[in-house]
Amino acid sequence: MYVGALEFDLLLGDVHSLKQKRSVVRPLIADVRKRFEVSVAEAGHLDLHRRALIGVAVVAADTEHVRDVLDACERLVAGRPELELLSVRRRLVGPDD
């Protein structure tokens, strides 16, 4: 069993309140979850209206599948015009770790 995780640090565009932040972050989370069947949640910067920290996790039987899913998630998030991807952290845990 292999577990992969991504941590996206995002700068949101024209957002001036936490309510507007939710209107950007919630559809992003729903889209990633629906397209890739992964666990995803807002995991940080909860009190900042222009920043978001989104976590994604996937479990699979082989590393190649985990990497493919994480790569696709990263491309989807990076391609969103309403936000700027500041950084991405990737972790992969396998049976030898």
C-alpha cells in the first residue's frame, strides 16, 4: 500500500472576505474530489481571506498510480485562473517507510 499527499499553498485572486474565499475554495475542492476520487480538504490559512492551504491524499497499490493521480491533481489546480499556486509539497509513503 502506498499513500501520496499534496499540499497546495494558494494565493486567491480578487477575494476580499472569507465568504468570497469559500466561493473559490469549495468548488475547487469539490472538483478535485469528484474528478480524481481523492480525499481533499482546506487544511490551513483558515482565517486569511486571500490564502488557502489545500491538502490532497490518495491511497493505491502501486507508486505509479499514486504519482499519476497526484500529477493530475496538481495540473488541475495549477490551471485554475482564479488562483496562483505559490508552492506544492509532495509526500509518498510506502511499505518500507
